Amino acid sequence: MGMSNFLQQLANGISLGSLYALLAIGYTMVYGILRLINFAHGDIFMVGTYIAFYSMTSFLLPWWLSFLIAMILTCIFGIIVEKAAYKPLRNSPRISVMISAIGASFLIENLAIVLFGGRPKAFPIPDMFNKVVKIGNVSIVSVNFYIPIITGILLLILLYVVNNTKTGMAMRAVSKDYEAARLMGIDVNKIVSFTFGIGSVLAAMGGIMWGLKFPNLVPLMGLMPGLKCFIAAVVGGIGDIRGAVLGGFILGLGEIMIVAFLPSLTGYRDAFAFILLIVILLLKPAGLMGKNLTEKV
Amino acid sequence: MKRKIALLMVLVLVTTTLFIGCSTEANENADNENDVIKIGVFEPMTGVNAAGGAMEVEGIKLANELYPEVLGKKVELVIVDNKSDKVEAANAATRLVDKEKVAAIIGSWGSSFSMAAGPIVADAKVSAVGASCTNPLVTKGNDYYFRVCFIDTFQGKVMANYAVNELGAKKAAIIREVSNDYSVGLANFFMNTFKELTGDENAIVGIADYNTGDQDFTAQLTNIKKLNPDVIFAPGNYSESALLIKQARELGIDAPILGGDTWEAPEFLEIGGKAVEGAVFSTFFTSEVPITKKSEEFLEEYRKRFDKEPASVTALGFDAYLVILDAIKKAGTDDPVKIREALAKTKDFEGAAGVITLDENGDAVKDAVIKQVKDGKFTYLTTIKSKGN
């Protein structure tokens, strides 16, 4: 394998990994605050992509406006899902909320099949995202430069919000203990909604980037990315935003390298993610960046 | 006292529901036996192959609209979604034979789904007619499976011939959708003929695989690029193939990319955009060269309703329905076993996508059409005769 070939594969892996990282941030964010695995995250991601698609094709809006609208509407949609499926179960055992999350996920998927139809839609790609850039012998499509930049910016904003603002402080308090946070005068419901809103904006952003990279929209498109980003989040240490980014890159690079160097194992590409999950859970259950916390009694 | 009244109410409720249940059932049975013949359709209406299923169903419904009766009875279509999934395809077929008790079945786009339904229709002794499933194994060894299209041994030859004779290719690379029987089978037949024609055992320089539903093919394509083939043969589902070709062009692969009949879906053009320009594939039918009188009727009615050109598989869906109708007419009954006997004897039947004669395996022997993407449209290149190959 020549050097340029290896560099090309590396570029392929990094661009796929940064997309996974972007999606995993949203996943880990909701988990970090609510200790809830939001199985509907992949479907909110799908809804966001479809909203952007329809604003561009049916309403003929410019792409930047469509992306903005998609993020706002998806944010509202995410909050509605939270109010309908999770809020009524705030004081129930965690397992009930998880089952409710799975139910919400199925409901959204099937509604999408009815509303959007089962046939795939082609996501329109603005020219600036579709240019091929050549560096030596390595070809990279321009969208692959935007994805890591956007991921990086969002990462910085999120870290700032969570660590340095009053809302962030409230979020961290809620993540530790609902009751105590409420006693301290924090409006728990508002904080949870806020978290979900941010998580959904991230999902929409991820969906739009996904659409620009793989312009093939189907109602079940959120299923596999949802699972993989859940794994990326767990590998990095679920609840840890920087860990999610790390997990996303490991997953993306791993997938590409398996296909590149062991072509006979191509069929097991998706299995790689799950094997990685099992190995991490066995060796380092808290994830690569996670802290081992002793369970409260 | 209250309890007694409650008990009475419950009794009344239960008995009325029972009666209602009985009466509707009786009605349905009467309907079934007297004036309706059911034809089952199982196609992918959702999932990754949804466009293929939708296009076939368009043709089947159009045929049903134009020819709604046989033996003086109304023909009812029972359409079941197989969700682009092999397990669901088996479930759908089971539902059609066990619950709906259909006289015959049409389906399915995607050889894998037809193969999953094969043993079920054979056990139930209900014949199935595939519209566009081209893998030889669909009908082989199954007395109850037929199809109105050619098979991949022929299609593979056609494309290998095109690659060698038209493009002058000496080295080919293969990209397969490895979880799809259609793609793997077709790739094999292509490879055999390609090696034969070039007289070079090593004419296939590389084989890469991907899974149904994959979106990223950059790793496989980077490996293929380094082999520098003259031509790439990449049969597979339309949406994956479109993404694959797009990524190949972005990586700087200039070799012509060839495929099979599954590419003929509008989604292939939409998703692939400019990247799929020049892609060449074999298919069953072209609206530019009507073959029979039925083709003209089909084209006229289709254009009137949909205001666009039909896909090949739409014409084949249309034909599958008509072949079954013809068999029911000849059998003079809706008994599935008798229908099978009549179906097996189908000879010189004039369909929209050509004249259909079923051979001993239940396959139609037909000409193939080669099409190319030009200016964002599928354009007709040439017809390859089934004989003399």
C-alpha cells in the first residue's frame, strides 16, 4: 500500500469520524444531564434532515436559511418529544423512561414513513459543499472540511455553556440530583427542556451534514447512525462531551481501516462498532474518558 | 342486584360480538367464493428498495385497472409490504397464502426477497410470478416460481460483452453488494464471461464488497483506484450505487462504471446527480422502442395517468399480472394448482415488455436493452438479442 493511498484512507476515516463525533455529542449531552439514553436521537436527526430537505426543495429557500429553520424546528420538535414521552415519567424508574424512548423512536419512524413516503429522497447539495479539493494525490470533498470545523466550534460552545454559565451550572446540578436541584430553586423542567433543545439542534446539524455527505434520505436513516453514535458516546465515556468526539473518531477511522486493510472482512464493518463496544465495556466500563464514580445509595 | 345486571350486560355484549363476528365472516366467505379472485402482491414498499417496489406496483395496478375481471369475477389485488427485508418477505408470502388465500402471487423486486418466499409458495402450492427478480436461483428447482424477465446469466453476459467489445476493456474491477443475492450472482456471471472474452484468467483485477444500506464506500473505492481498471462493474441497489458512483468520481476514478437493471430508478439520477452521467446498465425494456401492440397500449395508458415515461420494471409488473390473468382464464378456475399448470405452458404471450415464453425453469427468454445516463435521463443505446449469445 502506497503512502498516498494510506493518506487517502486516513482522510476518508477522519471525515467519517468527524461526522460520527458530531452526532455523538448530542447523544452524550442528553445522557450526561438526564442519565437517559435517548433512543429517539437518531429519529430526531432524521426529522431535522427532512425539514432541511423540504425547506430547500418545496419552499425553495436558500440553503443557509433552510439549515437555520431546520435547526429551530427540530429544536421545538425535540422539546415536544421530551414533554410528551419523557416528562410524565420523570419520577418513574429509569427503565420505564427507556422503554418510552424506544416507543417514541418507533412512533417517529413510522410517522415519517407515512408522511415522507418510503422512497428515498435526494438531498440537494449547495456547490460550496460539493467541490473536490486535491492535496497531492489525496482527494477530499469540501463538505469534509466543514464537518470537523463545525464539530469543533459546537464542542467549544457546549463546553463553555456547560462549564461557565448559570444555565450550565443548573444543568450540572440537575444531572447530579433532581430533588436537591429543585430545592436550590432550579426549575428542573426548564433545564431538561433546554438540554433536549440543544441535543436536537445538534441532531439537526448532524443530519444536515450527513445529508450533504450522503444525499440519500429515507425515514429509517437515523437507525444505524443512532446506534453507532450511541456506541461512540459509550466508548468515549457516556456523558463526557470530549469523550464523544474521541469515540466518534475511533469508530470512523476503525471502520474505514477495516475495509481498507482487511477487505475480506467488509461484511463485518458494522459489527466492528459492536465489537468495540463489548471490548470497551469489558475493559473500561466507564469509557475512555469516563470517571469511575461510585454509585450513590 | 347490581352484580346481576352487570353480568347480564357482559353476556349481552359477548353474544352480540360473537354474532357480529360470525356474520362478517360469512359475508367475506361468500365474497371470496362467488365474485372475487384475489391476486397477492408482495413488494418492498418501504426500506432501501422502496422505489423498486413502488414502480412495479404502479404497473400491476395499471394492469388491474385495465383488466379488472377474469372468468366473470372481479380481481382483487392484495398488496403486502415486504419492507426490503428477507424475513419480512417470507412473512408477507405466508400471510398471502395462509390468511388471504390468494390464487396467485406477484413479486418481488429484489431476488433475495423472492428467494425467501420460494419455499413458502412451493409448500402452499400457490404459484408466484416475479416481475424483475433476475437471479437464476429464484425459479431453479421451484415448480411454483415463474418470472416474466430474463435471468442474470444472460444479463451478466450482455454487460461483459459491452465492456469488452464496445469499451475495449481488458481489466475489470468488481464492486458487489455482498448481502444481496442479485448483485453477487450477476457479478459472478459478468466475471465468467469477461474472463472468457478477454482470454485472460487475471482479467478481474479486484473485487470489493459492501453491505446493503452502507453510505460510505470511500475505503473500497480507494483500494480499487490503485488497481487502475479499464472498467468497473458494480451491480447493486439504486441508492447505494448512486452514492458509490458519486464517491468514485470524487476520488478521481475516471473508468466507466457499469451496472444492472436495478439502476433504472429516478432516485438513481437524483441521488447521483452529475456523477452518474455516462453510467451504463442493462435492462428489460425501453419506451423508445415499443415491442408489441401491448407495449403501445401500456405506454399510452401509463403516460395518460402519470405524465412521464415508465420504468422497465413497471412494464414487467404489468406483464406479470397479465400472464397470471391469462393462466387463470386458460385454467378456467381459480384453483392454484390448475393455475400453475396453465402458467407453466405460457407460450408466445404478448406482454408490454416483449413476447413471453416460459422455459422449463419458468424463466422468460427475452432480449436485453442497454441504457446510458445522458443529460440526467436514461437514454436508449442498443438492444441485445437473446439468441446468438
